[in-house]
Amino acid sequence: MPLLRILCRAALICNICFLIAIWIIWLKHPVNQGLTSIMLIMGFFISPCLNIVVNAWLSLNRVSKKPRAEIPHLIIFLNGAFLAIQLILFLK
């Protein structure tokens, strides 16, 4: 279960990078090219994959009725909401 806690927090950090990546694209003149590329990769490529893994793992734990890890409900909700937003944006 500690791995799931770490993955949930990593997914939240990648989701923040997703917001920053959207802001960078809207800005059109990024300040630092290196930082911009890291934010775009973490936001658009790693974040959806990590969100799918985390939400699938949480769903399987809920279905199998295993005891949940000590993960705050806010992080679970935010990861699920970001996954829904990313799926809508990428499948559109």
C-alpha cells in the first residue's frame, strides 16, 4: 500500500503539471524552454497514464474490498476529476 500512496501523490504532482502545460500552451511564449518541455511531458504524457494506473488500482481495491491505504479523500477526488478532464480533452 505505500506504493499506492506514492503513486497518488505523484499523480497529483503530474496533474498540477497538466494545468501548467495548458497555461504554457495558452501563453504561447514560454520563458524557459527546458522547464517548458518537462512540464509538457509530465502534464500531457505521464499524467494520464499515471492517473489511469492509480484510479484502476483504487477501483480494484474497492471491488475486492481490501483495506484502503491512508490516502486523503481530496487526493482521490482530484485524481479522478483530472482523469475525467484529460479523457474528455484527449478523446475529443
